[in-house]
Amino acid sequence: MFLLLPFDSLVANLLGISLTVLFTLLLVFIIVPAIFGVSFGIRRLYMKTLLKIFQWATLRIERGAKEKNHPVYKPYANGIIAKEPMSLEEEIKEIRRSGSSKTLDAPEFELSDIFYFCRKGIETIMDDEVTKRFSAEELESWNLLSRTNYNFQYISLRLTVLWGLGVLIRYCFLLPLRIALAFTGVSLLVIGTSVVGLLPNGWCKEFLSKHVHLMCYRICVRALTAIITYHDQENRPRNGGICVANHTSPIDVIILASDGYYAMVGQIHGGLMGVIQRAVVKACPHVWFERSEVKDRHLVAKRLTEHVQDKSKLPILIFPEGTCINNTSVMMFKKGSFEIGATVYPVAIKYDPQFGDAFWNSSKYGMVTYLLRMMTSWAIVCSVWYLPPMTRQPDEDAVQFANRVKSAIARQGGLVDLLWDGGLKREKVKDAFKEEQQKLYSKMIAGSHEDRSRS
Amino acid sequence: MGSRASTLLRDEEIEEIKKETGFSHSQITRLYSRFTSLDKGENGTLSREDFQRIPELAINPLGDRIINAFFPEGEDQVNFRGFMRTLAHFRPIEDNEKSKDQNGPEPLNSRSNKLHFAFRLYDLDKDDKISRDELLQVLRMMVGVNISDEQLGSIADRTIQEADQDGDSAISFAEFVKAFQYL
């Protein structure tokens, strides 16, 4: 069969031509703008179109649900219990006051005290602040992705057709395009930085390294169809500082690094990640740790301090939560990066979940599955706020400083500010917290002059 | 394009639970999605570990006792009906219920049932009496290591003295209810 039939050669020709056209379009509309950092505005137009479609779909769902008398939205999306926070002492006093007729000047134990703990416990079973941060946020209205469909039953033929069309577009058109772009971006990064690494240290190397990094990250941003709005860019991190941000997914790195030139910190991985890490460190001094070194907090602190003290080195990018949280709240910041004494540049990142949820639930999905889910969503839309720099005041310690930065980030991004540790995703809560509750209660019934509590 | 959580809870089941516990339709669906989010094993039942994964419950000094109250005698798993039945004890009494007929079965969140729930938290061996030891155990759970044995003992003695009326140095359910006369 070494003679192609005329029909087959025609098909082969057409295929060749269409691929060439596609490639040229790709190059002109996506890669070249990425290199120069300009934008044609195609992605924003896409986003506006999608919003109109979602609005129409939501109206249809509401109308359909009213006809069939089904509840559409999940009730009490933010919590089932409405209460104002009161201290342990106040609440127990209230229970006692409503229970007994005695006057309360001797606050000793009453049988009714048990109701306080009972009620608190049952309330947290009904709804608590922590466990819901470790799974994807539930949307109020449907965005035509079956993965976010919790409550929306079959409404109409038109909606189903639209959903089917969406599947076709996402999987057959957008996904191959995005994979091609991602491939281009990553390979350019590895090759580019390795080549730049061969140059002698100096002004030229730095300039090229910066632009290679930026260019490749911008291509990756387009590979995810990420539509990012940067606010307050005059507060962008400078050399010798530390940039801290809330963590929702590995994509955070790409989003921040496509707008600024940072030194990354992290553990060396194997596989493709490792290849990328080893390549980029040739062009500019990122801080990579071996697996064994990560446990040694002093070593980590020492290397970071050395890095920030050298004013010519780039700002470090750190995510102090230590794990991915679902972007509705900010959890405890680990104090390590706040002890170093450098200027901290806080950054708040807030994703719009309507176009695609960026949260990486690492206990549910591996990295590859996660990236595929990202690439088959409509888009990743987010806002980045650069907050003014903060330094540690002389009268606060590292923990208080960390909390201050965390509150600023939470306030800007519209996230809930929690004191709980993100590590609770995998580990049990420390007993010290229970002991604190017990201490509070014993202080109340034993009275302060008889307090025999061990400190 | 089917949905996930809601279709697993059929309308007839929701009606039954509504009748038994008094929760509204939307409250039941909300609590059902809470139940499924706690159910990490996705087998339709909760185990003790599922409860202990809630940090705010794990730091509650009486957390373990409260968790135990959900599980029927000798069992390690609780299904959604059992979950709702226990939660129903704490549903606030609404005004339109106060004048319901007295002949029907007592609602789960009646005052008496609430007190019975609390009584069972104290009474571990289920002999319908709270002995001094059982009271001491619960007190120890609530105060931790911060109060000495003697002081705790005297608090327990005083409490039993005040509530005990038939002189058996233990608190029966009737005496327990009397102590909460105005609650």
C-alpha cells in the first residue's frame, strides 16, 4: 500500500493545511502577545460571553424550578445557626440564670452547666467553621459544568443542549489548545533557562533570565485561560523582601510569577517538576531544599535570611498556610517566614468560582487529574491585590505579626479570617486547645482566689 | 445531568423525618448535605472518627460523650435517621407547637426529652441514677487537670446534697428534673 489513493491525499493535504493555519493563529494571537506582555482582549470577551450565557441559564433554571415547585438554591449557604459569639462565662451564666431561682454571687458548679458544652457540641456537629474549608466551595447557581451540579435537576431540553455543547467545546476544542500551549510554555521555560544559565553572570544574564521567566509564565497563563485582574501594582514586591499570599492551588505561583520576577522556595521533587526546578535554578537563584533539609527549621530559616539580606536578590515567594485552602477563608500562617525580619509584601488572591474552581483538594485528586480539571473548566478568573508592605513592630512577636498580615489579606480578599491551622486537613487537633477550654471553665467554678491551676 | 446529594434522599424519607423530628424540609436537606460531607467513607453512615474530625468538637471537653450519644447501644455506625433523631433533641421549640394536642407522642425536642439527653450524658452505666463517681467523672472531663481531687470531690458532694431528696446519695431522673425546675 505505498500508493495513496487520490482521495486520501486530498484529506492529508487538508489536514496539513488546517494544522498549519491553526498553528499560525496560535502563534500570532497567543504566543507573540505573551512574549511581549500585551493582550488582544480575547479572553475578556470570552468571559463576558460566558457570563451572559450563565445568566440566561440561571433564569431558565429558576423558571423551570418554579413550575415544578422544586427548591433551587441550597438553603443556609453560609450556616444553619444564627448566633452572636459570647464568651464561655457569659453563656454559662445565662443558662444558670434561666434555670435556677437562686442569686448568683457564688459561681460554683451547677448541673445545668453541662448544657453549655452539650449545645456547643451539637452546634459544631450541625455546622463548623473548619471542615468546610477543605472541600470545594458550593456555587449558588449552576455554571454548566457537571462537576458543580449539586442540586439542579433536568429542567429543559435547551439547557441540556447547551450543556452538551459546552462539553464539546471544552473537551474537543479548548483542551487540545490548552495542552499545546502548556507544552510550549513548559518546554520553552526549561530550554530557555538552561541556555541563559550558560551565560556568564552579569547584567545580560539577569535581563534575559527575567524575560524568559515572564514570557513562559505568560504562555502558561494563557494555557489555563486565566483572566487575571491586578490591583495596586505600585505595591509590587521589591528585592530583599518576602511576598506572602493565601494558597488555593499550585496555579497561584503561575499567576503571581507572570506579573513579577520572584525567587521560589520549595522542596525538590522528582519527575517533571524536578526537571523544571533544576533548569530554572541555573538562570536565577531560587531556593530549593532537599527533602531531608525541609524538616530542619533552623536550616530553612538560615538560608532564607541569607537570601533576603542580599539586596540584589529577588523577592521570595512564600505561602505561609502550608497547604491549599478552598479560597473562602485564610487559615493560620506559619510563623517561620515572619521571624526573618524582612519586609513583608502581602498579596491577596481571590478566584471567581463561577468559571472554574481552582481549589486543589489533594486528598481527592492527584496533580495530573487536577491540571486536567483546570484545563477543562471554562476559565480561571481571579483578582490579585498587592497590599502595602508591612514590617514587624518592636512590640509584637512573630505570631502576632503573622496574624496581622493574615487579617489584612483576609480583609482585602473578602475571605473569612480563621485562627485554625490548615494542617487540620490531615492531622488531628492538638490537645492543648481542649486543655484551654478546660482551664477557662475551671477558672469559672473554682474562683480566682482558689485557683490551683497548674500553668 | 442528575444531581448528587438530593436524589439520594427521597421525598418520602424527608416526609417521614419531618414527622418524626419536626425539622423543616429545607433544614433536612441542609443537614443531609452536612451528613454526606462528614461521611468520608461514603457508605451512608458515620463512625466516631468522622465526628472527631470536626476540630471544634474535638476540643469540646465533653466531645466524646456527646459523640457517644449518637450511637445506639453497642453500635459503631449511625445512619442519617439516627443522626437526625439525636439532633432533633436540640431543635428550638417553635410557638406553633406549644398548643399542639397533648394526646400525640411527645415531640423529640420536648423539655423532658432534652433533660433525658443530658441525664444520659452523666449516667454512663445506665442505671437511671447519677452516682458520685459518675458525677466526678463528668466534672473531671470538664475541668481537666486544673482542680484538685479534694476540691472536685467537695463540689460533687455539695451538688448531690442539694439535689438528692430520697437520701440514697445519688441523683435519680426525677430529682434531676426537679433541679432544673425553671430551665
